Amino acid sequence: MGKSFKLAVQYATSGTEIPTRPQFRRWVKAALLQNAEIVLRIVDEAEGRELNQQFRNKDYATNVLTFVYDDMQPLTGDIVLCAPIVSQEAQQQHKKLLAHYAHLTVHGVLHLQGYDHIENAEAAVMEQIETQILARLGYEDPYTEHETSSS
């Protein structure tokens, strides 16, 4: 932690309940292990789908996309969060929306730094790091099933 970074947050959606720049900044800082210049863009479903089609050849919007432009110092790249998909997933998975945004932001920052989850072993390492970072930020383990209950 404690590395220097520049973060530009672009709001390209009319979605509601989207985190603030200071919230995104806090989450990025918690996951960053090196100097970086990052653009974080929050998009609508149409732009999310277009980017996923163009760069991954997948014809649907996804929750987070990460683009690394230079993995030297400082690391440079873009992270794209698709607001409607993030919101949909949070609701379906019974997660707090802010916690899901925090998780996906941390997830994107880890991808930017070379972490991946293609292989099971890589996925286990990445999930463990995400869980530790989110715990330090005060969020629950994103990989644990959450039941909505009152006590």
C-alpha cells in the first residue's frame, strides 16, 4: 500500500446509487501494490456490451472489464464497471450494492496488476487476496453465500 496513484473516475451512465469518487479512490488504494494511473469508468449496459463484444468477442455486458496499457512503472490502465449489471448481481446474490462495487473495483485493480482467475489455483489466490482487502475495508467475504435474515 502507500503507493502513489492517479485515479480519474468517469460516470457514463444515468444509473442511481453509484459510489462516489472518494469511495472508489479508497477501494483502489486498498488494492494497489504499485504506482499506477487508472481511469475507472462506470457505464450503462449498451456501452458495457459494446466493449465486451469489441475486446472479448462476447455479446453481452459484464460486470467489470480491465484494460492494461502499460505494466511498467507507473502501471496504466482502465477499469470499466457496468452499473446495471453490478446492481443486478448485487440484488440476485443478496449483497449490499456498495459492497459489490467495492469487490468489483478491487477485483479490477488486481487484474490490472496481473492477477487472474483462469486456472483454479490462480482463482484461489486472487479470491483470498480480494477477501483480505475487503475485510480490511470492513466488508464481508464476497465469496460466502449471504442469506437475508433479521436477528
